[in-house]
Amino acid sequence: MLDISRSETLHEEALTLMPGGVNSPVRAYKSVGGTPTFLREAHGATVIDADGNSYIDLVLAYGPHILGHNHPRVNAAIVDAVSRGTALGGPTEGESRMAQKIRTFMPWVEMVRLVNSGTEATMSALRLARAATGRTAIVKFNGCYHGHGDAFLVKAGSGALTLGAPDSAGVPKSVAEGTLVAEYNDLPSVARLFAQAGPTIAGVIVEPVAGNVGCVLPAAGFLAGLRELCSRHGALLIFDEVMTGFRVARGGYAEICGIRPDLVCLGKVIGGGLPVGAYGGRRDLMQQVAPAGPMYQAGTLSGNPIAVAAGLAALSELEDRTAYDRLEDAGAHLEAGFEHICRSLGIPAVVNRQGSMLCLYFSDRPVTNYAEVMATDRARFNRFFHRMREGGVLLPPSAFECWFLSTAHDEATCDRILEVARQALTG
């Protein structure tokens, strides 16, 4: 048995100090049960817990570490930035370099505002959509998660699903009424909302790959249909690429699908493991953000020089497109391996994947939307999670969370993951 006695002690202490003993809900292991794994350090594809146990990591801090943990060039950039100060209180050259890097990778993002998190990016993009259109309603999708802003905690994914509370307490009814909910991959459900409330809809926000219900890919024509509906009704199309941005391709999922959103929200990879986010898009829209325009948004630590330095170092490594070839190879290797293992053992399972994002669902049918995610065998996933952890592979502690790979996950590492998975599924 795995010795996690130190984690157990730390968890008991944390429960007296923080709600649920954590600072982000999914870390509490309420979905899978048991004691959270308290982590001490990480290197490459590996994390080490407080008891000294080593795991192959498929969490990767929920997505930022596309180069693996503790990447030497990212670390060097952080150390160099720290030597010049932690927060300078004025604009820096690094902020402009970051904006230019984003625009180079995503040419449709003509102007950028840096913020401190993905949640802050989506909240700000929503405010901008309302300011630009003079409308109040927003369309989101059942199971999609866009951070913990009030308007988004209606039929939300990620931790809200994990805790069984998709509608959060503390969200005023008046705010929730401004959020219209459609079904992901169901274009007619969106068309009906526009038919009913089109003149009030400021925008549609969507995860182009729904990564907060595992990993659900867009159906053919779905995103193009959203683009057409928004254009026809004068609403803005907002891509929440906090998860997919720079991970599935240099230009995010918009590069893959060829659909140009009006606004895009970024986070995770953009910070190289430090807290940072961004929103950007068409110049005419972004010129409405203060101080250029009337839509107010600010942040004392926005564009923090250390976070910007880490992000620039990470993005610079991704200028070599062979990085995405390696990520695709690793993802395809695991996808094929999981499918083969489950098929050979007679276990109903589906692997959804986009590049280095993937999820294994225990289901005998395709998983394409929220309802189908909820119909999967989550009890089986919970058993699988604990057996994988016992075997030295750390998965996100919820059937609703996406798994991530990095350039540090080489073929031998992927083979080891599959070996542990076979043992976990056989037991």
C-alpha cells in the first residue's frame, strides 16, 4: 500500500485552516474520495508528494505545464526577472513583448489586455461584449466552465460538477437570469435562444474543446454555426481558450478549426506556471477598454513582470513546431493504448482526445455533450483513479477533468502509464 501518512497529517491540519482544506475545490478529492495528495516538488513529467512518493503526472497543474514541470529555461527567466523586482508598478517592455507574441501566434487577436487569471479574462471579455453591443444577455453551454464569475456559475462544469453544485449559492437570481444556457454540440438549441432573445444577446462564450467535462470535441459544423449565428444577430463570439490556447496548436483551437472569434480568453500555458491570463481580439472592440474607452477593467498585478517572463519563455519554446509533433505523438500513443487495453479486457470505454488533452470515459457510447458525460460510469473511474495513484500515475481527481501531457512525456513514460493502467483495470 502507498504510504501517504504525511499527506493525511497535512490534510487534517488544512481542514482547520481552509474551507475543505484546499484553495481550489477539485483538489479536495470529494469526487473520488480519500486523502488529497499533498505535493512537494515536480520535475519534467513527475511529481513528488509530501511522503516522497513519485508519480507520473497527468494533471500538470491543470494544464499550464506544456513543457513539463520545472523547465530550465522557464526557471531561468523567472530568476532573471526576480533579480529586477517582483512588481514594478509601471508598464514594462515585457508586457508589449507578450502582446506581440500572442498576436504573432494568433493574428486575429489584434490587441490584448493582460490580467491575472483565466477567470478574470472571461469576466472581462463578458463585460466588454455587453459594453460593445449595448446588450445584457450571454449564451453559455451546459457543462462548460469559464471560471467562477457569477454569470458563469449556471450549469457549470469542472469543480462545480465535481461537487454536485452546478448552480452556486451566492449568485443573485438577477445575474443568473442574464445567462442563457444551450447544449454543447447542439446548434439548434442556440438558434432557439437567438430566436427567442436575439436582440438582448451580447455574445456567445464557448470552450471550443469542452475541457471541464473531461475532453469533449466540437461536432463538425458546430463552431462554424455559432460564428454564423453571432454574425447574423450582431452578437460577439467569444472563444474561451484558457485551456486550449497554445496547447492544442500555436494558435489555439481557432487555428485548427479556422473559425475567427471576436474575442478570445487565454490563461494556463500563457503564464508558464505562474498566475496570468489575457483577453483580446478585434482592435475596434479592445479600444473600448479603459483607458482607451469606457469599459473599465484594471488590476494592480496585471502584466506582472515575473509571470510575463515565465510566459514568454514558455511560448518561445513553442515556436519550434516539432514540440506539437511530440505532443501529438504522445497523445496518440496513449489514446491507442487505452483503447486497446479496454477492448482486450472487455471494458466499455471511450477515449476523447485533442492533441495533448485527453480523457478516458467508462461508457459504451460516444461522449459528445454534458448529458453523455453524466451517463458515464463515474464509480468505475473513481476506482481506476485510486489504482492508478497506487501504481504511481496521478490523474486529475475527478471524472470531469481533462488529462494533460507535456513535451516531457516521452514514449517510455507513456508506456509506463499504459502498463499501470492495464494493471489497474485488470484488478
